[in-house]
Amino acid sequence: MVQLRRRKVTPEQRRMFSLVQRRIREWDVPSGQQEEKQYDFVTAARMNSNRMVVAQRGVLPPPKQHFADAVWFKYILSCCAATTAEMVTYPLDLAKTRLQIQGEKGLNGNTIRPYRGLAGTGVGIIQEEGFLKLWQGITPAVYRHLIYSGTRMVLYEKVRDHLFTTRPDGTRPVWQAIVGGIVVGGIAQFLASPADLVKVQMQMEGRRRLEGKPPRIHSASEAFFRIYGAGGLRGLWKGCMPNVYRSALVNLGDLTTYDSVKRFFVNSWNFPDTYWTHALCSACSGLIGATLGTPCDVVKTRVMNQPTDNRARGLLYRNSVDCLVKTVNNEGFWALYKGFFPCWLRMGPWSLTFWLTYEQIRNACGTSAF
């Protein structure tokens, strides 16, 4: 007796067959016509499956991707949302930087009364320097986000969609999101570190003038070329390592927390994907990002703002570890959390503005939800 071999069914054909069965039930096809209808659908499914195989082998071109889901378009959307958020919350970033730098030995003079808190810092800047000085250094800050935010958003989405494991309920392992957020944040900040260096130095120019010190720079382009002329390419990446550590932790708190919390709320608690869900997730991401990133932000600000010799070596700190040790020894552990409150107040509104803008721009342009 000849034994027939059973034909192996591929997972794609099995999935298409299940879809056919469900469609037949939904359309309520009469029983006498089900076999004929099912045959037509199965034939079409096999033809589509064969076409997919041929396309994968390079014989037929794959279907064209809509521009709204292209990498370059998502990069532009990320930069637009980040620029909007930066313009709205930049005065808080300036106040945070001023609070973090005061009390530093070997840098600050004794003729200027130190600022007291976020409100005192903002009022002091307006009274002593003028209202528009609250946006001093905004140009390199925008340049930074054109590199940092665009890179981190596009890279994280690519890593998430292609390397992360997706559970049946739509969620992903937290440890994968943590690793992805840290790696992507570090890479993006390393590329954007020169713009961040220019921003920090421009933010401190108003304070230097009030302390009777000569101005170092007058514009972002002058700062860039002055730094390059003094230390070359190495000088443009001064303080990049604490900056990379800080951005990796902030990205862990911001991007990873937002992505994980949003998917948990939407998939597990059935929250609607609306403004209120975005606001709740951004509040969580802002708090965790500020808690993880403030100590590294203090070290980064001080290393970047210190004077250097003709070989781009710092005169106050040898490296980020030396800055960390000296800050704790001279001012105590809680000096690492100087500016935490304005940092949190900034990161919360920044995350809220960024994510609301980003999600709505994606929705308006027809791009898939983040």
C-alpha cells in the first residue's frame, strides 16, 4: 500500500487560511457556496504567498513604502517636535544651568549674590540681564536637537521594531527597552555633543559679565570656531563622556519609560490613545528622567564650563570622575542634585510638549503611531 506524504503548510499559508475562515464567517456565505468560495480564497492566498517569496528573492520589486513611514520623514517630525518643546521650556534649562554652576570653587566670584531657587534665578536673570536673556543659547540648543532628538527617535524605533521581542498582548520585555534606550541615547548624544558644549558656554556668558569677567563668546558660530581653534576636534567633544552618560540615563527615563508605560496602559489597562494618556506617560517619563540624569547633568555642566589650556585640558577637573569626587568633597552629596527641581519642571513640560506634538504630527501626516 502506497503511503502518501502530507504536504507541509507554511506559517504564512496557515495564517492566510485562518483569515479566509474568519472572512467566510463574517460574510455569512451560504453552506452550499462555502467550498467554492473557500477554494477561491485559498488559491488567491497561495498566489499571494508565492508572490511574496518571489519578491524576497529579488525578482519582483517590493511594494512601495509611503513617505510618511520613511526614516527621513520621521526624522524631520522628531526635529520639529523637539524644536517646539525646546523653545517653550528653554528658560527653565537656563535657570537649571545657572543653579548647577554656582558655588563651584575656583570659578565663581564673590561680588554677585548667589541665586536662591528656580523663581529667584529667573527673576534675577530678568532684572540683571533682561527678559530676552532667558533664551540665551537657544540657537545651539536647537542645533543639538536637530541631531540628538532625530537620531534617538529614529534609532530607537528601528531597534524596537526589529530587535525587541513582542509578547502576545503587545508589550515588550522591559530589559530590552532599557538596553535599547541607553544605547540609543548614548549614540545620539555623542554625535550632538559639540552643539551641547556651545550651548552650555553661551548660557554662562551673562553670569560671567556680571562677575566682572571678560566675555568669551558673542554668538554660537564664534563659540564653535573658538573652541575648534583652541582644541581642534578633541576640544569640540570636551566633557562628552559625562554628557553621554547623562543622556543615556535621561533617554532611559524619557524614551524608554514613555514607550513602556504607554504600551502597558494601552494594551493592559485598555487606556485610549489620547491626549490624557500621552500626558500621564510624559509625566512619568519626566520624573524618572530627571531623577536619573541630574547628577550626570551637574558633572557635565561643570566639565564643559571650566576653562581650558591651549591643549584643551581642563584647569579645574581632569575628567568627569575627578569632577564628581571634588563636587561631593567640597559641597556634599546633594550638590549633585543642584537644579533638580527646575530640571524636573523642565523635563515634565518638555516631555509633555514633545510627545503631544510628536504624536499629533504623526497622526496628521498619516504616519503610524509611535
